[in-house]
Amino acid sequence: MKVIIIGAGEVGFHVAGRFAREKKDVVVIDTDPQAIQRVAENLDVQAIQGSGSSPLLLEEAGIREAEIMLAVTDSDEVNLVACLVTNLISPTTKKLARLRDAHYDAYHQSLRDSAPHIDTIINPEIEVVNTIQRLLRVPGAVDIGEFADGRMKFVGINLDKDCPVTGIPLSTLASVTSNVQPLIAAIIRRDEMIIPRGDDQLQQGDLVYIISEEEKLLDTLAGFGKRAHPLQRVMIVGGGRIGFRLAAHLETHGIYTKIIEKNPQRCLELADRLDRSVVLHGDGSDQELLKEENIQDMDGVVTLTDDEETNVLVSLLAKNLRARKTITKISKFSYFPIMSTIGMERVVNPRLSAINTILQHIRKGKVLSAIAIRNEQAEVLEAVALETSDIVGRPLMQVKFPSGALVIGIVRGEEVIVPSGESVILPGDRIIIFATCRAVAKVEKILAVKLEFF
């Protein structure tokens, strides 16, 4: 597969790196010489300096042979023109474009149906808002994904010192979790990913990824010591595009919302566009202001400014002032490894949201959803089993699957099944597969050849 990526920022760089590891033919184009140098020095891909909206440069990059053109520059306009030019030169190339401005929201379908015929529009801000509202509502969750139209949840939780299941073999967890036997897909321990077996034991500090049916999720999390609390009051620090989208969403669900924004003109705009949210002009890193606004009574504090350091500082202040839950927006991938060290458990990243959307549409077949684990060591994919597949009609314990890959969910009509070794996949079942990065290429090959995506 040949992929041309226009834009060598964080999203373009990380997608290029992922595809290079999977031995795909990747070309990266960017006008910034430093960004191109970074790509050339660190990735096994072709790097070209120039404008990705230039017909001559796209021809030079081999757009006619490319299966996919991905436009992820910081400019919506450049991304649109790149799709238009690609459509003129190579109409069969699949085009994906990142469009972040909310002014385009109402025109997404028109852009798909008419020139420049964009196959997929990526708006990471919408996905980030969806992730934030899930993190606010699910107790203890630091990472969360949904499958089968929300009927199956994939949740990451940190195990604290009071967790009742530490030191217990996984095969006997049901004895201490109210007879709910959770399926644990992965354990991340000191940055190392572990695919668990029945005799493995959980430890304090582990990041554990579990799969659960929606109706059993709260009971499952309670078994890990994570108790639900009503979500009634949320404070948002930063009234930019994401902050506005989140406040509008919370309003529609009856959640009392406060927004703190430094820019007075933006405060006026927010007050005019929002119906019930309280808009405050001020500095979210001002501890006295946070105290005055009773931050200790907040069920959630979400920091969404454009400054990484401010977001981290405000989240730390909010925790120190006893806010129940904090969620921090971080855009730099390099910050991720230190977040848990300084106590920042719930982190959202618009660029990672963009990557997840891209993976969904680039994997072989029509992938319904694809989610990269936070540290990008694994993916979770969703597919539909065909009658001709080798994994159909036999207990999972008898099925040969690539090392590092695991079926973690089966959806059969309205029934949601957390599988065991005796579970049998039937033709037409929707299956959810967890795979480490090393196993993704093999799983993708199996899915493309022997499975047809939903």
C-alpha cells in the first residue's frame, strides 16, 4: 500500500511512523524544512519539502499510484485544495482530510458528495469532546473506547493502593468482584505491555484495560474499587473551539457548567452562543479565582487552553483543591510519558483522536472503528466474521491467531458476549480484536483476506 501524507506535524509524523513500521510505502510532504528533516532523520519514509497542494509535487510524489492521500496540515484550506488537486489527478485515490473549523461542520456531507470528493473528513475536536464526556461519566476511567454502537466498552483504569483485586490470579477474580468475571485485554506495567494469562496477578500502579458489556460496566468497575458518582457540575478552563463544543454538549445534558476564559472578546462570544453556561473572564491558573468559584464542589475540571503548561498547572491546582476529577488536554506526544508520574491520569489528545479516525479508514476493508492504546503499543479493531473465515465454527481455544492478538468481544445480533476459550464465533458475528503493534499487520492481512468488514 502506498500512502501520501501531507503535513509533517505531530499527526503526520506519528501516522507515517506507524505505517513505516508496518512496511507500507509512505511519502511525507511539508513546507517546513525542519519538519521534513525530522521525518527524514527518524523514519524510514520518503520526505519531500514543498506544498502538498501543488499538482507538480503530488505527481512527483507518485499520487497516481497511491491508494490513500492523507491531508493533515494545520491549514483547513490547504487540506481542501490538496484533496481537490488529488481528485483531478488521481480520482481513485482515497482522500482523507483534517478539517477543524466548526464552520465546516454543516458541509461535511456536501464535501463528500461533490468536489473535491473527500472520502473521509477528520475533525479531532468532535472526537475529543466525545472522549471527555465518557471520561467524566465512567468512574476511574483514564482511557475509554466504545464498540458495537456503544454496547461494549473498552476501559483503562489505574490500580491504586486500595484496589481489592491486587495480588489475586486473574483466573479467580470473579471470587472478589461480585461474581463478575472481567475480561482483561492488557496490562501496562512500567511502560511495558503485558498480554495477561490466567495465572498473572495485578499490581498496584498497573494500567489495566478491561472489556465489558455496557450494562455490566459499573458493576465491573466497582469490583476494582471504582465507584460511580453523579455528574452534576463541571468547570472548563479555556473557551476555545473544544471548550465551546464541550460546554454546548454538557448544556444539552443538563450539567451545570462554568467556563473560565482569559480573552474578554472570546468571553462575549461564548456568552452569546451558549444558553445556560456561566462564562467567567479570568486566568484559570489563578488559585484564588478557583477557590472563589468553589472548585472543590466540581465533579470534573477540564483544562482546554492552547498552552500545555497552563493545562497541567491548572489540573494540578484543581486536584490540590479537591476537585473530584480532572481531565487535561495535551497535544505534545512527548509529554505523555510523564503525565502519570506527576499525577495526571486523564489526558486527552486531539492528535491521537485524529490518528484513531485515520486508522479506522486506512485499515484494510471497511473498519467500523479502530482505537490506538494511549502509548500506541496496540490497537483495537472491529470486524464481521464471514463463513469462510478460519476463526468461525470452532472454540477460540482451538483457533490459531497471531501472537499478541486476542478476540475480546463478540456481538451477535442484540447479544453482547465477553468471550472465553469455549466461545465459538458464528458467521455474521461482529468481533472486536485487540492486537499489539507487532501483530496488527498480520491481523490486518487476516481481516482483509478472510473477513469482510462491517
